Amino acid sequence: MNEAGSFPEGGYAGIDTREYWKNWKWQVRHAIRSIDTVQQVLGITFDPEERSQLQKTVDKFPLCITPYYLSLIDTEDYRNDPIFRQAFPSPAELIVENYELSDPLSEDKDSPCECITHRYPDRVLFLISNTCAMYCRHCTRKRKVGDLDSIPDREKIQEGIAYIRENSHIRDVLLSGGDPLMLSDEVLDWILTELSAIPHVEVIRIGTRVPVVLPFRITDELVGILKRHKPIWINTQFNHPKEMTNSAQSAIAKLADAGIPLGNQSVLLARINDCPIIMKELVHQLVKNRIRPYYLYQCDLSEGISHFRTPISKGIEIMESLTGHTSGFAVPRYVDDAPGGGGKIPVSPNYLLTWSVNKVVLRNYEGIICTYQEPAHYDRILCDENCDACKLQLDIEHADESKVVGVARLLADYDETTTLIPENNERIERRDDESL
């Protein structure tokens, strides 16, 4: 099936698709939301028992697919098709393991106001929409997307903007949802204008899957708005090379030609892209279209998506197949967004084998083991935070004066902390009790 020729020539739902196919609002209005429509359009039939289980799934996690994205499915092998598996429900979503969570990343716990998640010191996640062009079956925010009770209205968005304005250490704002680009041009322009007027906000990022599932949303008018609010960075989510259609490439080209830096955050998904060959082709397609592979995510512990998860060892295998085997800038960082709000933890093959006072032993992608000779004399500069007296030429107009946290705190010369102790450590609590 191709992009525009998969529906009957007479049109879809009584409308001539040849005329309206590339109108993104038409695509949204005619999004497929029922199993019966999928059967009708694709010419497939589910047996009654499976049909019943599929409906139970949709009742819990709604179905929404754009005609464009549905048209990419190979009907001859639809059950194994990567588009179908990402977009169409599976009864496996009704299986909730005891370790799965509705909010696996504890975004709600790190939320000082309804639309903001503030986890990292200098940046925030700003959820400005709960609407997506398509409901991905592996979504980590399935608890919110499509929920009419969680639509952020103008007042809630203004509260988020006020929080950012009042916290001067926030320099980076990531707009997400839902999908920010599903907002109208006017609303998006208003939000970007408000954020751009905050002096300490240096970067605005937009996380979107629109170029993948609804590329026609990337209109000249939208690009014009984004271009006015520099610097804006856009991260999208291509998970399979098949998604890089001519329409997707055209949308990406508009953004890249406007000077907007583009990144991609793929999710490692079982039976979709858990293959070194597929992932290498995907990153090659990305860089060819001026998109930098940014993250490869380990699938989160959201409810009902265990059938999408791979072991971390599969991700390590894929990283081994990329590192040294393709251009360095084409290799994403493989990360596990830690449950409980621990943030993104890089996971990678171990290239540092061991070390001594004088030498470090490393291995390369071929398995060649080599040594790096440490310097015999290193004129170490101790940092006491007295930048005015530092030997280095620190001509930094906006130096960060915040204290370091986490492991970086242990490495800082000016901080006397020697140990980080997790909360509720039984052994340490026992010490404290005995000292009373």
C-alpha cells in the first residue's frame, strides 16, 4: 500500500482523498477510531473472539490512527508490520504485570504545578497538550493521552509559564504532551512568544511525532512560526525505516531548511526494531535527512506494554553493531529512563576494561585491546569556586553559579561531601538509632 493510493479511488468516508489527502486537518477529522473501520479500510477480518478482546483493549486504551499512517501498512503481512504493531491495539495491553506503573517515570510526583515536571536542575518538561495525531500503543503516558479530564486549558498553561518565569535557573524548556504540534498555530505561537520573552530561557525544545504520523501538519505557516522563535530544537520519533516516506522527508526538509536543529528519539520495541540491521538502516535514513539520532530508549514500565519490551542486553547488542560500524554522529545514546523518576541513565557496552596509576586498558569495536598511557605529570587545578583567581581564562558571561548535585558533587574539589547515601538505607538508619 502506498501513501495516497491505499484507499478506494472514490475516496474515504465519501470524500475524495486525492484532493484532501495532504490536508492535515482532514487527516485529523478522519482519524480511524474503531476496529470495524480498520477492518473495512485494510480489507482484513478478525475472528469473533479476537474481535471481542480487541474491543476490550480499545475501551481501556483508545484507538486513533491517521489515514496516512494506516495507509503504510502491508496488508499481506499486517500482523508483523511495524506500522500496524505500533498503531493497532493488542489484547496483550490488557495484561498488567505487577511491576508496571501508570506513571512509571513519576512525572506527577515531580510536578510543582499541573503542566510542569521539574526533575533536572536547569530544565523542565512542559506538558501543553494531551492530544496526539495517533495514539502509539507503546506510549509511556497512556494514562493521560486522550483523557478529556487532563486537557491543559489556557489557565493551566499560564500557571506553567509563571512557574518557569519565577525560577531563574530554568534555561531549557521541553514542550511535550500529547503532541505540541497538534495545537493550533495561534495557541502554539502564543506559548512560544510567552516563553521566548523570559530572559533566562535559552532553549525551547519540542517533542513531536507529527513528522512521522501526520507529516502534512508541517505547513509553511507552522514553519514560519517556529522560525520566529529561535532557538527552537525539535525531537521526533522515527522507530522504523519504513516510516521515512516521501511525505515524511518533505516535512523534515521544511524544518531543516528553516534552520531548526532536528533530533530523533527512537524507542526500542520488540518485533518492530529490535534488530541491528533495522536500526542501522534507520539511523542512516535519519542522518541522510539531516536528523541527528539522539536517544535510543529502553521501553518504559508503563501498564500493558510488556509485549513491547526487550531485555537491555538487546539494546547493548544493537549499540555494539553501531559503534565503530557507522559514523559516530549516527550513533544514538542508549538510555533507560529510570523508574521512579531517576532520569535518563546511559547504558552502553564497556570499552574501558581496567586501569592502573600509569595506564588505561581499552578495547575497540573490533575487540582490539590497547593501552593509553596516563600523563607522568599533570598540573591539576583545584577548583575552590574562586573563578577570579583561576589560572584558566574563564571569560564566561553567564557562568552557572549553582551547586553541583549527585555524583558530580563527589568529584567537585570545593565540596567536602564524600558519600551519597540513598534515603531509607536500613544500615545507616540503624547507626542513627544506636547513637541516640
